[in-house]
Amino acid sequence: MKQNPMLICIPDISGFTQFMSETDSDLSSKVIPSLLNKIIYSNEIGLKVSEIEGDAVLFYRSGKLPSLKILINQCIHFYKEFYKQLNILKETYNDNDDSHKIPKTLGLKIILHYGHEIDTVQIGKHIKLMGEDVIIAHKLLKNKVPKDEYLLISENLISQYDMKDLDNKLYWGELKNGENVYEHLGEINYTYIDLLPLLNFNE
């Protein structure tokens, strides 16, 4: 096992369980893989894929962190490309009675975390991430954020940057703080921002 400081990024499809349970299985079996592929191919900053987890992609990157601006721009790109794909899929499968549920039910949330307690283990051709910080990143998917679609940045990651260049706002919304208490892990603090308003901004 090799331990490295590491950035973890988890784009997670919200509404996945509802979509899978309420939608024609033939349609869902085409839509979800297409969306996951779109997320993977929208990666422009050298993130590596550790796992594809049904409704999420676990990305990681060791070495020097990208700037906060580059990292946030990557998350914006994930989100906008995801929505472009939602609309393409709706049109592609518009002969299916459930096609309207694609953009109505599905969305995207993104978790960013940074940690030192991460081991990389090679299993076959794949790199498996293990350690407390991997657990924290996954736990952060279950939180008190009062939104369905958001970017959440853990305190561990925020602390790696000089925040003088970033006030409490980004161009589309306001950054807010939150915290959750998790069993065995204690209190984990984070910053989050609603992603949905991004859809009203044109590049």
C-alpha cells in the first residue's frame, strides 16, 4: 500500500434511486451509463478514476493541487456538460413515455475533499482507494445541505488554499458553511454552493 496526500472528487447523480424505481428499465439502463460516461469524459484536469459506483464516479488526483479557480471551473464544467447530456438523452429517447423524467428527476452534486489518510492499493488493473479520508468523502454525500444539486468542499480542502482570493460569493451564488457529525469521525465542516443557478448563466 502506498499513502499519498490526495484530492478526491465525487460527482454523484441525485435522484438516481427514484429514477431507477420509477422509470422503464430499458431506458434507465441506457441513460445512467451515458451520464456516467459524460462525467468521466468531461474531466479536463487529470483526475483519475478509481471506481464507478452505480450513481457516482470516484475521481482522485495525487501530487500538487490545482488552483481553486481551476478546480471550481472543472466542477462547473462537470455540471453543465451533465445537463447538456440530460437534454440530449431526453430528445434521443422522446418516443419513450418516461423520457420527460430524465431532466425532471436527475441532477448532480459534487463532493471535493483532500486528505493525507489515503492508501492506494492495486487490485487487478484498478487502483482502490482506502483510508479514513475516503470514508469522509463518501460520508459527506449524506449531509444537511438543503439543496439537491450543489458543490460541497470539505474544510480539509479549503484549508489548502489562500482564501483571500475568494470571498463568500462566486459569480452565480453565495458560498455557505455547514457541518455534520458522523459516527466514529466526529464533526466534519464544509463549504457549499447551490449549482442549479448555473443553468441560467451562458458561457
